[in-house]
Amino acid sequence: MRFLLRSRFQAATSRVLGRDESLPVRLAVDLTPGQYRYTLLVRDSRSVQGRKLRSGNFKKVNLTVRELTAGAPALSDVAVAADSGGTWSPGGGVRIRPSPAHLTGADGVAYVYFEVYNLTPGGEYTTSIRLEPEDDDAGDPFELTFPGDAATDVSRMARRMLRLDLQDSAPGNYTMQVIITDEVTGASTLPYYTPIVVNRTAD
């Protein structure tokens, strides 16, 4: 069954955004499990009506909505920032400046932020991050693991920000896979894939 859903929203900033700055926007959509394709179109509200859009103002994305087992660990979107500063805060004392292009800093360091739900309260969990270079001559895929402790309250949600030191990795485009495993139950989240660009320019 196919259906078309259109949604419009407006967002504003008090100044022109810099090259690595972004304007976070969240839009909740209730979807049944299945395969979807959506297009995000960005238009400057000050532009003349009917004016032709410049390239880069839209993005088409394939989306898979899976039916999860009740109580299984679930992973949020994964944000990538070049540093741990910035004005955007998802809560819990975390403040970052997400990079729309998912760039690391010039030193090859990236800060990765995510939330994971339905963990065993007070239990341990493991974050596995696998990076696979998109260029054949950029080296072999590698994996990093990080232990963590889940919250003890009934929310069963954990916020996590990790510092990835990729200064020894070749500059270029990578695909990053993130999986969270609840060490108490052995259950894991579905893999989350997102691009990351090692932008190392420092000596």
C-alpha cells in the first residue's frame, strides 16, 4: 500500500550559520513497519516565489521502519560533532555542535552522541562502533568498543557521548555502524549506519 504524506514547517536563526553549524529540527511521524522513501526540501523563505532552487537544497533518503520486539534495546539517531562545545543540548549536561556534514575536527577527533532505550536498569552495556572506509586504498575496516553503565531509574534510557580519536586513520569518507548490546540480557539494538568524514588537516 502506498500513501503520500506531506508536512511543512518553518525554522529560523538569529544569524547566518557557519560552514559546520546546523539548525536541528525534529519531526515526529507515526509509521507502520515497512520501506519508505522521503524527500527533504529546504527553501529560503526570503526567496522569490517560484524561483528555481539551487542544487543541494533537497535530499532523498530510504527509510526502513522495523517492528521491534517489546522491550528490546533501541538506538536513537547518532549525532557527529567536531568538538564537545556548542549551544545544542539534548539534556543531561551534554552540549555539542553537530556537524551536518558529519566532519571530524582538523585533528581527526569526532564526538559521537546517541541515546539508547530499554536497557536493563543499572546493568552494563557495550557500544560497538565499526568504521569502514569508502575508498579502497584507505585501509581496512576497524572496530572500537566502549563499556557503559545504564541508568538505574525506570526510564531505562542512557545518554552517551564518545570521543573517537581517528587521527591515525586516512582522511576521507567512512561508513560508521553503531550497535548497543545489553550485557545483562544479551539483546542488541539494530545496526545504525551513518557517514563520517575524517577531516584531518593538522600535522
